Amino acid sequence: MRIIHILNHVQEIGNGIVNVAVDLACFQAKSGHQVAVISAGGEYETLLDVFGVKHYQLDQSRKPISMIKAAMGYRAIAAEFQPDIVHAHMMTGIILARIFKGHKSALVSTVHNEFQRASLLMGLADRVIAVSKAVRDSMARRGIPEKKLRVVCNGTLGSPRTRQIQDYQPLPLQRPAIATVAGMYQRKGITELIAAFAQIASDFPQAHLYLVGNGPDKQLFEAQAQATSVKERIHFEGFQQQPQRYLISCDIFVLASHRDPCPLVLSEAREAGTAIIGTQVDGIPEALDNGQAGLLVPAKDSNALAGVLVQLLSNADMLDEWKHRANQNLEWLTVARVHQETLVVYRELITE
């Protein structure tokens, strides 16, 4: 097959949408398909080139003159590459691909951030991939025909972007170490995580909290942490190219999101063998085998989160049990499985 992926950029900044698209493009090219990526560029161009994926530079910023140029550029690229499948991962891409859809090509979209109102635009595709069953159900409720929807749950193990987990060097974190790896956004539940840590910190004077990631709300969280009595034990680590070093070094990983379609970091935390606490929203329960691989708490509830942290920090056997459980049943969390299931969706369209 001749496959084009279209997304805004391929920067190495911890963006899950970019990571999924880059993984797919590399696996597809490795399997013998002709693959191209259209984006404004970024650090992953080098990796794509290693796998034989052609990269076309296209600025898709949402300014009138840029959009006109992008439309002309996309049309020329599609005419040159002659794709069988165009796979759009972001809103601008789906609009460009729909407007200039060729007679031969089929259009696939992946709904990554279902909570965004504009995600309904992804329904313009011939097939719409949802990254979890929760996302599929939500998109169906919002009006996308069920016959268009397919579920391909995210998985990131075996990614060409990363090493084997045993090849990462652990960090000398102060332990017991609680960590999260997340964009610094309100929806990631950082407020509740800091509040929960502040609530329990006096009972566990050795415990430290590590917040790995960047984002627009980081200053709000830093101010919140400064206002606690344990500010010196709350560490803002910024974006890290190797977050796995924190995952293999911490005792408890927390993802306290308010919304999260199917976060890649959970498969990475499971592979690292850390005890996991996640919120009971969207695709998080699915990524944790519906509570078999991690403890689930209600979203936006710092008291509930604090209660589970106390249980794990107070009981070494319980902590070890949840570390073990996180590390079971990892086979379905691989990029190889995502790649195969995505090809099934493509072939459905080509044979119709």
C-alpha cells in the first residue's frame, strides 16, 4: 500500500499523537509499504528517514494565508505520491485531506483527543479509529455512524523511538518516590496530585513527588506547590527525553487525569514495573486491564487519591503486589499489535 500520514509536526516533545503516528509510519515502512508523512517537521524526521519514510514539509498553522498555501501544497503532494490511504491524526489534516480526497485514496482518521469539541471533524473520514472503547462509545453518542468506527487501542511497547526498558539507567530519586509523566495541563489532574501529596506528606517524611513534563499550566502548579509546607519535596523536572528513567526509579506512578482517551505513558509505566494509580475516566481503566494492573480512583478527588497513596506507602507487600500486577499481560500493549490492527482497517477500505 501507499500510505500518507498527515499531522501538524513531528517534534520530539512528548506529544502522544505524534508518537503514535511516527510509530505507525516506521512499522508500516519496515513491513514493505510505501509511506510518507506530511508535517511542519521536527526531530523525528531523522528517525523517519532511517526507516525509509518520506517526509514532506507543510506548514498547517491556522492563518488564512498559511491555510491557502497548505491546501495548494497538500494537493501537489497527493498528486505526486498517489496514496491508497491518507491517515489524518489532527483536525487541520482531516480538513485538507477531505477537501482534496482523490478518487483512488481512502481517508482514515484517528481520534486521539475526543474531549475536544472539534474532534467531531474526524468523522469526515471513511473510517474513524478510536484509541479506546470509551472513545468509540463517546464518538458514537456524538453522532459519528457506528459503521465508520473502529477501535485500535494505543500501545507503545517496542516503539522505534525508545530503547529496551532494561537499557535505561535508573535515577537516584529520593524514595519512596511518587511520580507522574504528563503535560502540565489542568486536565491531567496535577492539582489533585499535589494536594494529595501535601495531605499525606507529614505521615511519610521520606516521600518525594516528581512531576515530569511541560505545559501551559506549569506555573499554576508551581505556585500551588510553593504554598504547601512540603515544597522542598515536590520536584518539577520539566520535559525529559527519557521519562523511562523516572518510571523505573519511582515506587508509585500516578496519572490523575480528568480526561484521557488512552494514555501511552501507562503502557510504559506498566513495562517499568512500578505500582500505578490512575483515574476512572475514558481509556485509563482499559489501559490498566480494568483495574487488574493498577488501582483506580475517581477523577478530581484528591482525598481518594491520598487514601490510596497511604495504603501503598504503609504496606510494602501491597506495594510489591501492585508492582507485579502492573508488569503482567503486556503483550497487547505493543506497537506491533497497533500496526497490525491499523492495517486491517486500511484493507477494509481498499477491498470495498
